[in-house]
Amino acid sequence: MTDKDPPSKDEFKARLAKAQQKQEEASWESRDLKVERSGAYGRAWRLSVEIVAALALCGWFGWLLDRWLDTKPWLLLVFLIIGAGVGLYNVFKVAKQMNTGDLDE
């Protein structure tokens, strides 16, 4: 055994306060991690909506033109291909903005 005296109450309180502060900081970091994960789901959802919206809008427009001009199904197919291209372009554009941090979320 050593001849050292046990820590005083003030020293103990200071060490306890420091440990509690460390624990609180660690819990805030884990909360931030959860927010980042939910943000990733939101980003993935936005990218998939970009593609689906472009396909649906262009497909609907092609279907309307097919009915009006009686060219079934050619304009629908053409506009679906255009919609796929526009959707992919939008996804690449938004993903690039997300990676550089220029996107307002």
C-alpha cells in the first residue's frame, strides 16, 4: 500500500464533473451520427424521386401526344427514353451538388 491520502471531496467532484462532461459530449456525437444516417436516407429518397418523376412526366406527355396524334406507342417510347435521360442527368447533377455541399438541405 502507498502512503498517499485519498482524494479530497473537491478533487473528487472535479473529476466527476469532467467525466460527466465527457459522457455528455460522447452522447451528442452519437446523436449526430443518427442524424447523418437519416440524412442519407433522405438523400437516397430524393435521388430516386428525381428519376421516377422524370420518367412519369415524360411518359405521360408521350402518352398524351400519342392519343392526340394517333401514333401509338411510338411517342410514348421516345418520351420514356427522353425521361430516363433527363432523370439520370438530374440525379448526377444533384449528387454532385450533395458531394460538394452546395445543396441547401
